[in-house]
Amino acid sequence: MALAVQDILKARAEIERLGIEYRAFESPHGPQADQLFLRDPAGNIIELHQAGTCRCTPRTRSEASGGYASVEGAVMFADMRGFTALSERLSPLEVVPLLNEYFALLTAITLEHGGTVFNLAGDGLMAGFGVPREDADAPRRALDSACEMLARFSQMAGEWKMRLDIDTGIGIGISAGEVIVGNVGAPSHMSYTLIGDTVNVAARLSQRARAGEALFSSAVKRSLEACGRHVAAVALPALQLRGRAAPIDTYCLPADGRIDFRPAPVAQAAMSCR
């Protein structure tokens, strides 16, 4: 849940006075644009931000009638690998708590890096960075979020392996560029979401990633280089993504341990070009 406050600095001071633990995402736009993250007594994550610095501003409220806007941002998709096998072995009553644990982790990491979760479906998450409020640092924050997801979910997957003898992992795709953000759908059912080629590329990259990998586009790499950030990523041969006319340059950020859940012929073909 996200809440807008009249004065984020006073809210932060009050939280500290009460001794409540919190984490702060410091914005390059100044302390008035900072975001604070804390948990309620039930363990739910609450975000506090300054009124007028997010999508609940008067401008974006006017978009609630069906409007949308074009912004430059970064989009991330994260999908669990091995979920089908997990669902076959366990009952729905056993699967749901695992999914909740998984989504709680990924959502918390996204929020801690200043991102916004736009969709949770099945075993996948879609998040945006620098949307709806543009931020030149959005690709870096998306990649930092992916790195933390890979590391922390690896620990969670290890616990599941010991407890339930199941193999799982996550594959992540990230792209950057123009994104349309706003309400899409029928008048009776609108969804506040992201659309555009940047979204499509991120989704396709997440589908190509093995468990324990984050694939990102050359647009993300150029943004990182522009701000002096070096990433030890592996350059892959240009990938022909489904639905795109031309292949794109792609980079892989692997975690310490990777698992390939794809069919053997597909996995061997992928390994031959890495």
C-alpha cells in the first residue's frame, strides 16, 4: 500500500521519534521526493511519499478517466522457473503460501529500489522504474533490484529445496525506453498498467532467461554507461525475440547458481551461444 503525506520530512521525523523501523529510498530530486518503506503490525509493506510526487497527483488522477502518458523508464519482468512442476507435486493449499512468500520478497525488493509493481499474475511480476515519474536513474535501479532478487530468491529456493525437495529459480528481463503508462481497458474495468515496445522486449527477455539469470537490453547498458556504471555482464549474440522484426543486442547478468528448466534441445542450443 502506498500513502501520500503532506510533508514527508515531518513524517520521517515522527517515525523516528516513535522508534519504528523503516527503509528510505533517497531520490536524486531532493528529500521532498524521498520514499519511506515500513511494515504494519501484520507485516504488510507500507510506502509513504510526498503528496504531488507520484501517480496520485491531480495530473494523474485526471488520467483515471481513461488517460495515459508517455514517459522514459525501465520495465522488469520476473518469472519463477519450475512452478509447473511445483504445482503438480503440491496441493493448491501448499502452493499458495509459497507464492505469497515469493511475491512478498519480490515486491519488497522492487519498492525498496523505488520501483512500482504493476501486475502480479500466475508466477510472474511486472514492475516499472521511473514511471509514472521519470527518473534518469531508472535503469540502474531496475538492475540493482534484479541483482537483489536473484541473490535473495536463491536463498529462498534453497530453503524450499531442503524442506520440499523442489527446484525453483527466477528468470528476469529488463528493458528501457519509452513506456506508455495509464489506464487501459473497458470503461467498466480499467487497469493502470504499462504498454509499449519496451514492455514487450522486457517480457520476451524474461522468457529467454534461465533460472538465476537477468537479461537486459542494450538500452539498459547504454544508460548504465552514461552514468559511469560498469556491470560485469556477458554480451550475448543478438537475440531474435518472438514478435520482433530485427534481433536485439542483449546482455546477461548471471547469479552464482543457474538451473535450466527448458527442454534439452532448447537448453543445448542456448548453451552453445553463451
